[in-house]
Amino acid sequence: MPYYRTVGEVPRKRHVQFRRPDGGLYAEELMGEEGFSSDSSLLYHRHLPTAIVKAEAVTDGTGERLSPNLPLSPRHFRTQSLPVGGDLVTGRQPLAGNADVRMSYAAADQPSELYRDSKGDECVYIASGRARFESTYGVIEAGEGDYIVIPTGTIHRWVPLDGTTVKALAIEASGHIRPPRRYLSQYGQFLEHAPYSERDLRAPEEPFVVDGDETPVLVRTRGGLTRLTYAHHPFDVVGWDGYLYPYAFNIADFEPIVKRTHAPPPVHQTFEGPGFVICSFCPRPLDFHPEAVPIPYNHHNVDSDEFMFYVGGDYTARKGSGIDVGSISLHPAGFTHGPQPGAVEAAVDAVSRGVKETSELAVMVDTFRPLDLGGAALACEDPGYAWTWAR
């Protein structure tokens, strides 16, 4: 994270005696990235965070093998037709992925068990519904439009609120997800040209302490899943400080960057990860050059697969293709993609009639290695999408 936070009780200096009211010592835990050479936080536990009493291997129901995108083709997946139920961890339905990142869809109506992803950071985008994100760092109330960025190794759980079904896109990285480097100063502060700032980020504001003895935690590593049973509930942190913690960012707080003519997708970049970027397409003023074509041009990004989740508004460039809210398109490298037939003319005509802004809302993941396909994606695919440009 780009800035320091402190929550709850912490001693004046690091790595000194910090005693409980009964005189015993709190147990210090350093959560740190990249072998003590990057961001970290210090957490103070009532009990030893190392004390486990059982370890069991778990059959990995979400780790199915993905299949190559063959024959090479643009794809359209209708997540609206995928099953509803389960939780936001084990209920994930794999859509696409590679060695760097995996995207899954969930329509969760149940609380998850405690979970720790030790394979990489996660970014969960809430498309609809409300959920309570509980962790060793505290609580974040999450709702429609929120990205929740979860550092590697964070023990957490998801609880749907108000009887809602939480529809979400889960992005699981093989490393760390961060704000783009070009948005930050050399010291980590957001710069003036960045489309969001520290004020737009929400993090836990107070400890969340749960009493309890033997408590299971589902742990994911590169080798698979294990269920570790801890001697005490891991939500026993009375305070923490540092630069590493989960946080929320709402897509409505992204400030679009506009030009007189159409700007390419890097202006929409929100986060970066190893081998991929995450972008937010938000309502914005249309390009304002008097002869601008206010719609994407045909493009072939030769190094990227483009995975886009349509979450709201009217996406003019895809009109007539069957794309709707809840759809996902995959435009792979090796295929030139662009507006549907007639979309350019319709956009120019709309501007001539006084339309001055877009209403589109979408989350895009661009990967720098080819994406393979999951069973859930193939189960909800629109088989006619690839041929819509030829109509």
C-alpha cells in the first residue's frame, strides 16, 4: 500500500515488549512481502498465530484444469446464466486464467469459511449485492462497484448482508496487485495526474476481535488446498500498523482521463499485477474534437488478451453483438477487434444529436500471456458472438 496506517493498540516502538492487561505478552506477527524488502505490517495477537492443532488436505473443487482457447476465437460469456449459490471462496466458477492470474465468477448467498490465499493477492469486484469482509486487520463493508484488494496471506471471510446475493468477479494473482507505478511518487504518494488518491481508499478502521478456540482456516498454496485448525480464533488482533493491509476502492471514485480524440485503454488502468493490468471503464465526457470518432478504433494489441466484464450502462461499441450487463467478452491476441458494424456511424450520429457523455461501466483485465478457458465460461458461452462482425 502507498501509505502508512495504524489501527487499534500498538506499542510506541516496534519489537519491544507489549503486554496484555493480565501482564502476559501480546504475540507480534510481521506480514511482509518480498523477503523483508517491500511493504509490511505488524499485527499484535492475543494468542500465538503459529499455534495449529490439525492439518488436512482438501480436494480442490475450484482448481479445475483450464483448456486452451482453440480454435482461436473471440468469446462472449453470459454470466447471467451461471448457477447462483455457495460462498465467495469455494463458490467461485472458473472463467479464464493462465500462470499469472485466474478470473472466476461467483453468485454467493452464504458466508464463507475463514480463508487464506498464500498463492498471491486477490482483487474481488462486487458487481451487485452487499457483503461484510472480515479479516485479521478488521472489517470492510463492501457493496456494488467496490474493488476489494486482499494481500497475500490475509486470513478473511465473506458474509453476504441483507439477504442479498453477492455477484462478483474474483481476480486471483500469482503475485502482488498494486496501484500502477506511474501514478505514484518515488516515495509512494499518489501523484496529481493519478485518477484516484489515498482519500478514495477505504481500509479497516478498528480491530475486529473474535473469541474462540479451535478454528479451521482454508489455506491455498501453489500446491493446492489445506485446512489448518488453529488453537485459537485468528481474529484476535488488538492492533496493527504498516503499509500492507486490505482495502476497498469504489469504481465510482475513478476519475476518467479524456482527450479531444479517443484515448487508449491505459488511461483506464486502475491496478497492475504480475503479467496483467486491471482497468475501469467509467462514464465520462465524449471526445470533443469537432471531427472525433467517439468510439474505440479497430485494434490488435499483439501482446495481450482482453477480458472485459460489462457491469452497467450502455456499451455502444458492442451494440448488436448480444453483449449486455453481466456479459464477459474475451478478445484474444491473434484477433483484431473493434466496434460492431454500424457502431461507429451510430456514435457519430449521437454526438451530432447532442449526446455528450458515455454511460458505460466495465472492468477489464488485460493479460500479457494467453488466457485459457474454464468450464464455467464454456458452459455459458454465446456461440454466435465470433461471427457478429460479419453480419
